[in-house]
Amino acid sequence: MNKIHFNCQLPLLCVMLLLSACQSAPVREVTPSAVISTQVRLLDERIEKLKMAAAELKNANQYLCTNYNADTLGIAQEKWRVLFTRWQGLQGINITLNEGVKLDGWLIQFWPDKKNLTANKIDNLLANPKATAETLQQLGKPANNIGAAEYFLFDEKLISQSTLQNTEQCQGLLWLSDSLKIQIQQLAQQYQQPNGVSAQLLLMANQDAAQQHYAITQLFGVLDAQIDVSAKKISTIIVNNEQVQPLFAEAWRADYSLTALRKQLSAIEEFYQGGRGGIGLDDLARQQGFKVHAEQFETRLKLAEHTLSQETDLQELMKDPIKTLDALQESYVAITQSRDALHQLAQDLNITLSFNATDGD
């Protein structure tokens, strides 16, 4: 047995140090209420980070339109990547507690966009010398989403034509920045308002077992919805199960498709575990005796992430289309297996998961 030695001349201090050394780490009490509180906090943090990223992108775009050069364009592009990364932790989530209390996880994105509607709508905006902010709004969701901002900042044709050097045409990007900020504020209000999703879930956390179970079901639905989106990110770009079509991917102009997918898989894992130091859904599953299924879910999720290249994205990988197809298919299988494992966990906990659907064309 190892002995603990203290070179201590004050007896009382020695006793206190010995007691401190012998105490074990505090035991965390895993309760439905604690789990719900943790998951609600995580969603709140993600929304706050999304709001901050939107404000930073708007500022970068404003500076770009008055000081256009390669550096200011690069800064705006990086701010867009940050915003898109923040979006991965909320994308696809659809929490509906009752009429008027919901969280819409497709509010700021239009995808898939196989008909290239976003580019067509923005091109029409740029070609209209009488366009206003209202004109942009009238073009609908395809022109008012995070993908439209990507088109402004990353499209090779617009960059080669120095479109954003034209103050009048760059105004379209500023209108879009305002539109995105308003949409994200709307998303935040859905969650954070006094009677919003956050307040309702926290209220359930302190009610009876039936209400707590309902809240836990909604949180499992968050995971299920995001896994469904992750799987669709791959299935959408694999045509006829035999070739990869990068132009069907989200964020393909920014060459950020696989990076975003990795970020989303990481966000799913973080949410399941309850974040750093939190009491999450994983703790609840293990506490109730479902350790095997909990580990199966995590293992498949990690495999899905690690089968994707950690250094490159689709443009580089497509130099070897066959190898890329194999890697994407392997990741897709792991994602669907993680979904199966999640559904098994839900069944273990007597939770029924509903059908998920994505947006776009």
C-alpha cells in the first residue's frame, strides 16, 4: 500500500491535508432531471455561439464590401466556415413540444439543392439593378440561407468577375447578412423565450416521471435527427450507389463538406455524453443497465468519423473517386449502424422515436 507523506509542521493543517487526500471524487447523481438540465444547457450554449458567429460574419462582410481584397475576402470566408461549423450542432433538430413551442433546425439552411436554386436566385438578384432588401426576401428560402452566403463568398465565377468589388452588388451580401442574423435571432427566440423550448424542458425536468420521460424522449430525438442528417449528407452525394457527385454536397463551393460532417458527428457525440463534466444521456443509459448498447452507439459513431479523411475534403479526395466512394460508403454504414444502436437504446429506455425529414429540394 502506498503511503502519503506530508512535511507539515502545523498539526491541524496536516489533518486537513490527510483528509483531503483520502477523500474520493464526489459521486455524480444521475437523474432524469440532471440529464435534462445538462442537455438544455448544451443547446443553449450552441445557440449563443451561433448568434455570435452570425454577428462576426456580418461585420466581416461589411468590411469586405468597403475594403475588398484577397485578405478581407479570406477573413469573410473564414467567418462563414465558423458559422457553418456552429450550425452543425443544431442542424436538423426539430423539437416540437406543443403548438407554438418548437425548435426548427432547418431555419437557416436550404439543402439539398440539386437544382442549384440558390445560385440561380442570387444571380437574378445581382442582375437586377433595382434590387432591394425586399427583393431578396421575395426570392424565398433558396436565396435567404447560409448556403447563399457561401455562394457570394466562394463561387469561382463571382470571385473571378470581382463581383463583390462592385459596391452595389456587394450590397446583396449585406442584405443576406441581415437576413441570416434575423433568422438566427428567431431560432434563439424559439428556444430561449420565457415560454420557449428551454423553459418547457426545464419545467418538465422538475415534474413527475411521465413529464421527465417525455423530455428525455425529445432529447433522444435530437440525436436521432442529427444522425439522420449525417447519413443524408453521404447518401445524397452517392449516385446510384456507384459514383460520387460532389455538387450535390452541402458546402461544396467552400470545400467544407466532409469537415462539416466530421464536426456534426463530433457534436452528436458531445451531446450524447452531456459535454465536458455534464450528466448526459450516456450516463442515464449506463445507470439503467444498458452499458453494452451505449458503448455500441459510441463505437459506431467514432468509426463513422474516423473513416473520413481528417486532413482533406472532397475536392482533394475526388482525385481518387473509387477510394473516396469506398470511404464514404464505409462511413455511411457506420452512421446507420450508430442509428440502429441509438434506436436500440431508445427501446431499452421505453422511448419511441418518430420519423425525421430533411429540407431542401
